[in-house]
Amino acid sequence: MRQSELFTKTRKESPTEEEAKNAKLLIRAGYIHKELAGVYSYLPLGLLTLNKIIGVIRREMNAIGGQEVFLSALQDPEVWKKTGRWSDEVFENWFKTKIKTGGEAGLSFTHEEPLTNIMKNQVSSFRDLPRYVYQFQTKFRNEPRARSGIIRGREFLMKDLYSFSRDIKEHEVFYEKAKLAYQNIFTETGIGAQTYITYASGGSFSKYSHEFQTVIAAGEDTIYLCEKCKVAVNKEIFTEQNSCPECGARKLTEKRAVEVGNIFSLGTRFSEAFGLNYLDEKGEKKLVVMGSYGIGPSRLLGTIVEILADDKGLVWPKSVAPFQVQLIAIFDESGKVKIAAEKLYKELLKKGIEVLFDDRDLRAGEKFADADLLGIPLRAVISEKTLKENKIEIKNRTANQLALITESELIKKSV
């Protein structure tokens, strides 16, 4: 992409109405636009990054047998009344609307009810199980106070996966696979070292559920970390579980963190409500055992910014960066730099390298400042000076040193 054709522009100043680091930087860099409190639109660079994160998650979900669907956001009250969760007294953060022909509909905040209702028509025999179904869908929650930028909003993107198993044992096998898949996701997206499996309340279905908490100063949650086992305990259960669940150590470190994922057992709560049964090998009717596994790609994006960004701007891991290379041309009067930069740009595209070409007629300092703000992993510069040596100047976003390399070396480094 040519930067001169990108309709978004960077800002020199942070938006004054934003408190969160992630929102300030993403708005400054032109990745997102704030519509209203807790609601953001994704602009070209933001959407490219979000889709990269979705791609990482999708690969891991497919690898453990997930089948992707896309369920409706508008919800039928009658489906939700079966579990009692249509009531505002049970869940107070619904967005509800009147239908002109009569009745109501709600904007989904999760999808256990509608998917269980669908599966009722798909499962009848033990041969139909297990099944693992996931989606990426916009969720809506009427939060009393939207804060923390895109980490907590009223409209956000969620990946929710639901498992349908014959019994607890089968469910637990998949549960462990999902736990490993989540760890892979956070490692690949650059926050694995700061993200800990955290023991939390399991409700009425199991002793514990598991959250994935990323330690950041602006975190909303409090966790107690076992440095030895690299696991944590959520504050909500710390009164009853005040030692490490794995090694028993009582010396735990209090940290602020943000929940970037969660997995928990649902037991047969939703199966009972919807009559989701199957006939086992003996012809006996059994209830399906369910589990729920959530990750918010938009929240994950915001958390990556909170963890990795520096005082110059965004810093993206290669796996989620909107582009792999930012090519910058420092034009000269002869026009030779422009010709060489155009040639290199086309060659990089031909090799399948994702490149943002800064072909704008701006001073070098402005281009370099924008490159730092945008956070693309590798900066490649062509100037009158580099042409004399038939080289390209490169700099990694997180490094200070510059290097001169050949075109073939740049291509090898970028793929």
C-alpha cells in the first residue's frame, strides 16, 4: 500500500478525552476512530491488525477441531427465557430494542443459548459427539462505565468456542487442549511472557475455571502470582484459595492484570434448559456436557499495545503487524531515489511481502516519526546516500542501530 493513498492520517497530539494508553496511541496512529464512549471503528491499519490477530486465533481453533460458524447478533427473547437470562435482573447489561411489528429483540452479549438451541437439532446419538463450534462475532454490553479504551467497551469483537461432549472425561480432554491452544495464541501475539493461567471461580460446575490474565499497570483485575509455577489466583477466590493451587506456596505476588481469555466448564446447565440429549451406546438418554472458551480479539489488540508500545508509538510483533516492512523514500532532486524506491516497492510486492510505502513528499524527520508511531517491525530507507553504496538502510522498530543491506538481503529478512 502507498501511504500517500491511505486516507487516514497520524496526529501529533493524543486525544485529550482518552485515558487509556491503547486508545491514545491507536487514535493518534490512525488505527481506530472513536464513535462514542466504549465504541470504536477500525480504520484500514487497525482492521489489518485485527484480522491478523483473528488469523492467529482461527489457526489454533481449527487445529483443535473447531468448526467455524457465524451466528446472528439479534437475539430471540424466547430462547433466552429458557435459562432466565433474558431478565434484566439476571443480566443487567442487555441492549434491547422493540420490533416494529411487535415484540422485542436483544443484541447478544454471549451465545451459549442460541448455539445450544441450534445443536438440539444436530445431536441425537453418541456418534454425533464430540463437537467443537466457534465464531467471531460482535458482542454488546451496556456497561455502566466504558473505560480502558478498546480493552473494555460496549461493542467489541469476541471469539467464543463451545464444546459439546458425551461426558466429563471427554470434556476434560478437550479442555486441556484448549488451554494449550490459548497459551500458543498469547505467545504468538507477543504477550506470552506477561500472561498467566489464573485460577478463578468455577461456579457450580467445577472447582475452578481458568482465566488468562496479562499483567499490566492499567489492569482492572487483581491476581496473586506464584513466580515458581507461573500461575496465579484471582482475587475473587483468594480468601478460600490463598496459596498456589499447584505447589502450595503461600508466598504469592499481588499484580494488576487484564483478562485476555477464559475457559470454563458449563456442565449440563444449558443442555438441561434446552433438552440437549443424546442416546449412548446402550440406548440410554444422556445430557450433553458443555464448555465455553472465550478470547476478545479487540481486547487482545489493546493489551498488546499496553504491553509493547514505547514512548515513540506502537510496537507490533511480526505475527500481527499490518505490514512487515515500512519502505521510506527520502527523495532527491535528481529523481533517482524515487525511481529506485518504486522499483523496490514493486519487487517486494512481487515476492509477497506486506509493505507500506511512504511515498509522501515530506521531510525525513516527519517520515521517521510516523514510522515509529505506526509500529511496523522493519523500516527500510532509500536515500541519495544509500544509493551511492547500492544498499538499503534498515532499522528494527525496537532497535536503535542502523544497518546497510542489499535488496536480496532485505527480501530474505522480510519473508
